[in-house]
Amino acid sequence: MSKHLKLFPTFLLIAGLFVPAFAHALTVNCDVTVNYTNGTTSESYQKNFTVGLGPKVTFFDDFSTALRQKEFSASLERIDTKPHVKINYFSDVGAITAIDVDASLLIRGGQAVQSTSGFLQFTDSRLTPQKHNTGYTLSCHRIIEDETL
């Protein structure tokens, strides 16, 4: 038996370990909108992005200014074996105020668009209190999928 034929079963075993990781490919396209107001300042963030599994594709947007940290990140992850888009939006909106939005959206089968949204309001304790309002909407749909997901 030649040296190559002896290695063939090992090759099949290794290939069998790696192929399933790519057989469960899923790519999702999403739109996110985050709006913030406090009576004197308003900020709006809108972005279209794509994330995926098998291989892992994440999204990161650093839109910081010279004075303020501002970042958005997204990924597609499995939670209890089900695919979820997870997002994080962080914006340093003032000297003592920052907003941090975390959200997760279950991606169901089919091509239908799935959405989630939320709203948060708080009042600070300054001498003249200000209301801070933050709202977000996340909408996603599958663009490439393996039916086993």
C-alpha cells in the first residue's frame, strides 16, 4: 500500500470535522436606527450591515469624534442553538452622560423580515433636570441560508 493511500483515511477524518462547520452557513442583512434626544441635543444613527455564521462575519463601526467615543458592533451568534443577531451601540453624548444599547433578535426561518425595537427614557439630577430619550429599531432578514438552521 502506498504512503498516500495510508494517509487517505486520515484526510477523510479531518475533512469530515471541518466540512460541517461550513455546511451550516447563514448570512443576515440588517438595518438599525438609534435616535437620542435630551431637549438640547439630538443624535441619530442609521446603518445597513451584514453578519454571518460559518464563516463568522461581524460588523464594527467606530464613528467617534475627537471628543466623544461612539461605536456600533453587531454579530450573529447561536443562543440555545438558534441564530440571533446581537447589537451594541455606545455613544458618549455629554460630559457625564453616555448611552449604551444592547439588543438581540432571533432570526427565524424563511425570508421574512424580523424586527425588534425599544425605548428608554430617564431624567438626570442636574439643577435643571433634562429628560434623555433613546429609541432603537433593528430589522433583519436572511440572505444566504442552509435549511438546517
